Amino acid sequence: MFFGAIGIIFFIAGILLATNTGRSAEHAFRIFAQTNPRVGAATPKTLRFVGGAWIPLGAFFIAVGFFR
């Protein structure tokens, strides 16, 4: 159950960031840049790549929670 819940969160967050629904990547990057002064070369597009990686990770966690 715990793995499934975490997987759903990662899966939904990944879809939102990867597709930039509602400019979510820009908003998340702005919050990240305000809390972390050393952003470096990161851009909102970086968060879109991170979101793309979270989709299969979330799907894996959902599968583990389902088959466990």
C-alpha cells in the first residue's frame, strides 16, 4: 500500500512536470530557485527531464505495491 501511494505521487508529479501542464515546471523551478540560491545551470527544462524520469519510477513503485 505504501509503495503504491508513493508511486502514484511520483507518477502524477512526473506527468505534470514532463508535460509542463499548467506551467508546473516553471513554477516548481521558481520555488526551487528561491529556496536554493546555487541553482547553477538548471532551467525549467531540467525539471521536465526529471519529471520524465519520475514516470517510470512511479510506475515501478505502483507495480511493486500491486504485486506485493
